[in-house]
Amino acid sequence: MFFSKRMMSGVLAASAAWMTGCGGEHTAAKKAEELPVVTVNVTEAAEATVAEEYIATGTVKARTTTVLSARVMGYLRELKPQAGEMVKAGDVVAVLDAKEIETGVRQAEAARNEARSALPEVDNAIAAAKAQLDLANSTFQRMKSLLDQKSITSQEFDEVAARQRMAQANHEMARARRQQLEQKIHQADEAVAQATIQRGYTTVTAPFAGIVVERKAEPGMLAAPGMPLLVIEQAGSYRLEAGVEESRLGRMRIGMPVKVELESSDQPLNGRVEEIVPALDAASRTFTVKIGITGGGTLRSGMFGRARFAIGEKTALVAPWTALVEQGQVQKVFVVDGGVARGRMVTTGARQGSTVEILSGLGKGEKLVAPVPAKLTDGGKVEVR
């Protein structure tokens, strides 16, 4: 029979592939036989009554955030804390150089001192006017007695009465000047107080203990009233703001306990619903639930989190937490089948104490290795203890 070169090449390639396949299967079987037998504990995947949960995702936000701004115009001489630094209540965080304000304080104090220095002169004038008035009153009383005795003329008495009225007017005028001076001093005190307050605005202090999350200015910049300088979040006071589906609105309650899971933490945090915003977002059809949480110095605004709301009970397939092996984002268990451990990828739900809910990848009654020895491999032989 005649074969072309192309046909001969195809036959040879197929033969080589078949021989290679047979060799690969033989090698794999040989490697499996060479693996050591691992002694394991086995448990069964079983159904159990577990808490039914609703999971909502959200973002960690500070309960109190403040933007520290300049209240007067001036060059920014110092801006002390950097982003990420902690500050205490009352710490000086920024200093502005405002020479005009310092000049205003000195001018107001000088005006007040000038007004106060005039007080002795005015008091002396009042005392002199009072002495003249007392003398005029005494003279008036004597002249009135003489007039009643017909010892003086009416014209002489009228002249004495006129001098008494003039002395009275001079005394009242001196007292009026005293009142005007007191008012001027009061106005000067107000001007000094106002100028001092303005000078106090050149020093910016932290209103509470917290962390600086953003610097919005740098030293040397000309700050104007209302210009943001720093953003500070209050320490130890954070909430998870989660978007909850519209259909769940009736099940949310203030004070409801919630388990909060953060990407930055391996352990769930305890939280409680503090506020429910019933206004729905038109795009996502969700409303916002604010959950109070505590986490020491590990919490930061912007962290991603999941809120687990307990809304009832259900029957679910569960397995021991120790049977689960995590490799990156992949989760799997080892199922014992005929003395061999077979790796099985699974999808898990909520953790309930020492067990975890299995959503898919496992059947009721299947035998699982728990705990999983470190040397156990997929396809390895096992001996049930």
C-alpha cells in the first residue's frame, strides 16, 4: 500500500501522542501511589437552623467632620499638622500673620487709655461745681430769710437766685461730661475686646481630638476669611452608611444590632442602627442606614464595609469553619471519597459560631476533613481516625 509523506507524518504524530498520554496517566497514578497516607478527622455536612441575614454594603464615614477655615485675612505663617497626624482638642494647628490686626489692637488700647486718663480731670470739675452749688444754695437760703424780713430788695434776691441756678447748671454739666466720658470708655473697651477677638482669629485651634485627613493650604499662602485650611475627623466616632433595598425599609429599627465586616479587619465589629434616612435614592432605589461602630484607631473614612442584618431564621447546609481552606479569593473543602481526599470549591455564606453556611458546591451528608492538615493535598490518600 502506498502512503504519502504527509500521511506518514500524521500517523507518527498520533502514535506519539497516544504513547505520551499513556505515559502521563501512568506517571500521575504512580505519583498518587507515592503520596503518604494522611490521618484525618471527618465530619458530615449537615442541615441546621441558622440566622437569616440581609447583607448591605456601605462606606465608613466619620460622625463628626469639620473644616477649619481662616476667619481673618493674613499670610499663613504656620500650618503644623500633616495629613494623617492626630491632634488634641485645643492644639494650635495654624498661625496667621496679620500685622493690621495687631495695629488695630494697639490703637484701641491707646484710645481707651486716653479716655481713662481724662477721668481725674472730670471728677475734679464735678467736685468744684458741687462746691459752688453748695455755696450758692447756702447763700440762697440766707438771702431768702433776709427777703422775708424785708432786709434786702427783690433785685438783690433775684441776683442770688440766678447765681444758684447757674451753679446748679454747672454741676449738672460736669456730671454730664462724666457720663459722656464713661460712655467713651465703654466704647473703647468694646473696641479693645473686638480687636482682641480679631487677634485671636490669627491662631486656629483644633475643636476636638481627631485625625487630620486633608491639608487644603500651605504656609506662605494669603488666607482670606472662609478659606479652608484643614479637614479634621473626630477620633473614635465613626459610622457605616449602608444602602439598603427599598423592600427592607419595614424591617429596619433604631437600635437594631448589626455585624459589620471591613476589608481591613479579620474580625467583625459590633454595631447598632443609629439613624434611618427614609428618603430613597432614585437611581439605586435604596435608602441609607447609619450604623454606629467602634474600632479604636483602625477606622478611617472611606473604608468599604458590609453590614449583616439578622432578619429571621432558615434551614441551611453548614460545615465546620475548620474544614474551609482559603486560597486568595477561592474557598474549598476536602471531601473523603473511597479513602482519597478530593478538593471541592464551595461558596460560603455567613459564619455562625464554629460553623459556616455552604451556599453551593457541597451536598448533605458528604464527609469532610476537619480540621484540614497542612500536608493534605488534592487526590492524596487519607485514613479516617
